[in-house]
Amino acid sequence: MSQVRGIDELESKEKLTTMQVNVGYGCNLSCTHCFLECGPKRTEMMSKETMDQCLDAFRNGPFEVMDITGGSPEMNPNLDYLIREASKSGQVMVRTNIVILNDEKYAPLIDVYAENNVQIVCSLPYYKKKTVEKQRGSDVFDPTLRILRKLNELGYGKDENRKLTLVYNTDGPYLPPNEIMLEDTYRDVLREEHGIEFTNLIAIGNVPLGRFGRELRNQGKLGSYIRMQSDNFNEDNIPGVMCRDQINVDYDGCLYDCEYYHVLGLKPEGAQHISERVSGEITPRKIHTCALCYSCTAGYGSSCGGNLSH
């Protein structure tokens, strides 16, 4: 893998704090910014056997947080099991579009989240209906607000043990803004217009892969988008990039430096499947770099935790 200007060498930290686990690509939505191209027709799903391998590595390793993502994680029939078992060993975080929780089939998971004090990271690309539904499809904004209110009733966004994080995604070929300023606007609008509270907001930029990358290519903007990211490279973001303190597990148990590399099929140095890590032993590794790294390091930075600098 070729090196990237400003990121010639990148290594993981001595202690990895987060195990990020993708439990499947199935999703009730087909968002325009989804780099994995998740949707209703995707059938990839993590098995219970692979979940048990993840749990063994999580229990035995240095990890503090299991970060569960998808697709819609709720579509995996064993999500309840994974949450309950992982919560015995550390903090659990679930990344969800929460629209799916309006479906009676998945609604019981709200109580599972609350019982285990799961940190909910909820996609809400903007605070205005028209913009949200442009990215995520029709009839998703109002259902999202209904679930947010339900979560508030259970203490989410209010109780320090029940964190509710909202996620802003850009809707075009530009960098994510300063999330502190954006959070103030989100908070004012959602509180005053909808009576909704949340813990914090993170801003995530779009990666030129999947549906978003294909649309850029169709518009002849892919090269200019990557150049913009490169021109705005900020070395101050390097210490905080997510790949340095986490390991990423795909639905089939394969390991990656980050979730974006699922798409490219770029495996890390050393162990390449979670079954090789059930003992919990995690050694520092050199991390591949490529042009995608600018998606995390440009401007204010962008990672699974939002801005890397302010």
C-alpha cells in the first residue's frame, strides 16, 4: 500500500480500547452516503459463532468498549445476545438509524438498550426534514423523532449512564463542519421545535466509496473531492484517528484497520481473523495508509467519534 503525504508511518497504540464489530450489512434504509452500500437486499450477517469469538477476544483483551455497527445492527437476530454478554465485560455502543425501532419486530430492543445502559449513536444527518430525507429516503424524519422522544422518556440524553449521541453527515462533497458550533444549533432546534434532548453530537464526513463515491464519479467530481481532502490535510488529527486505538471486525470475522478497508479488502498486518485473537492478545501493528486516510485527517478531522480537532 502506497504511503500518503503527511502520514508516512502510522502505528496502532500499545493498548487498544475499542473493538468495533459490524454484525451485518442488512438495513431498512439505503442512505446516499453509505460507503458499505447497506440496504434491504443485503444478506451478509454475523453468525453467533463469530460473535462468540468476538466476545472471547473482548473479555480477554485490553478493550473497554464494544462498538456495534452495521447496516442496521437490529436486523441481526443475535444482537440481544451480543449486547448482554459484552455488557458484562465493558461498555457497549450501538450505531443505529433508530428508524428501524418503529417496527414492532425490533422495538423490544429499546428496552435491551436501556437495561444494559448501551450508548446509542443515532444517525440524524441534519435537523431539517427535507435534508434528512434527501439522504435517507422518504418518511424517515418523523419516525426518528418519535424514537428520540421514547429514548428521552427512558432517560437517554438526560441520564449520564444513558448517552444519546446524534450523528451529522455531510450531504455533498465537502468537509464536515466544527461539531461544537453545529451541536448548539441542533440542540436549540430539536429542543425548541420537537422537545428532544441528546447528550452530544458528532460530525462525520463522507468517504469516497460506495454510493457516495459512485455518485461523485458519475458527476465527474471524485478527483476534485479527493484533492480537496488532500489540500486540507491536518497533521494535528493524526494522533486521534480511530484506527490507532481500535480493531475492526467485519461480519465474517475478518479483521481490518478500519471499516472503510472492508470495501477495499485491505487486511492488516499480523492476525487477519478474530478467531486468531480469542486469547485477547493484541500486539501493536503498522497501519496501511492510502488516499482514504484524508477522509479522516482533513479539516477538523472525521472519525467514528466525530471531529478530531476543534
